[in-house]
Amino acid sequence: MIIQLTHKIVASGSRGKKVKLFSFGTDDVWRNIQSFPLVPREYGVYSELGVSDSVHVSGSLNWLAIRYQSCHALYDCKVIPIDQFVMVSLDLSKETYSEYQILCGVDEAPLLEPILVVLMDCLCFCHDLHGTDLVIWRMKKFGVEESWTQFIKVSYQSFSYDFPKLILFPLCLSPNGETLIFGWNGGDKQAILYNLRDDRAEKTTITNEVEWFRSKVYVESFVSTS
């Protein structure tokens, strides 16, 4: 049996109107593919901190967009309810797009733009709730809208900082599901360990030279770097 592995790079410009894809080991040229069906939302303050506006999971690239909003419209998350956000997914094998509703009937507007993250290999949607809590929803079965379930709800008070001074970015969930590691916007750049069972948060003693918000997901590759 022969297994052919293909590595792909996706690049976009002009707010998603022009999308190109490069496949290693096949055509080895940049090809134009269909433009984004909805304009990706930038993460604002998260982008300033180095957080990517798309995530990779289940062989697809995924990002947030706002239904019925043009690329020229001014973005203010405080007036856009959660149920207006949709997730756009690019299947890298088929090179086709799909759109998924995030949360139906949730008409609360967050004080900070929502983000997508991957925790324990599941795609998650994170949003602020009333300036008091961070709520994380998990898509238990990728591509199935009905599988969205509330996964974690964390009170900002657990971190001894007031919102919006505290801006949290989930980095990793421990295998036992008890400890969530957050990057944050604090000046000392230390990560925060949050124990879900005890509702307790503490800073790590790891060197403050780490740029937590600029961390990226690592995926093993068969491409040699030597």
C-alpha cells in the first residue's frame, strides 16, 4: 500500500476575496481557489497580542465571521449578539467551504470579541459573558452544529483581576480535564494555571521571557528540516 501525504499552505488577501493554495509534492504551484464565503473577523486586541484568527482541527482551517455583515462595516462586538457569529471552515482535502452556526438564540453581546481555540483536539468557542465570566463552548463532534455544549465557565473573580484589565486566552487543557492553562495580557507574561475542580487560579513560575500569546499549535510533519 502506498500512502501519499500532501502538505498545504493557504494564503489570502483583499479580505478573503483572493485565496491561493500551495500543495507540496503535487503541483508545486500556487493555485487560486474559491474566495471566502464570509469575511473573517480579526480578533482585535487578541491580534495585537499575536493570537491567530484561525485554528486548525480535523483537517480544516476554521475562523469566525459575522452573518450579514459586509467587509466595509465597522466592527463593534459590544452591539453584535453571539448568535450572529458563524464559523467558516475550509476542508483542506476537498478545498471546499462549510458554514456552521455557533449558538442559536444567544442574544447577549460580549464585551470582548469571541475567539476560536482547540482544547483536547476539540474545536471550542470562547466568549465573554456580562464582563463577569469567560464561557467556553465545545463542538463535541466536529461539523455537527447540534453538538455544541457549554464546556467550561470561569469567573474573572477567580483570577483576582477585574475585566477588562484581564484578557484570557485558553492555551491548553490537561489530559485529566482538571487544569486549564491560560495566556493573559499581564505585563509579566506568566501563564496562569486554573484548577476547574477547586476554582482556583495561580500564576506559573515559568520564566517571563515567554510570549504566551504568540504560541502556535504544533502539528507533526514528515517534511525534513535538515
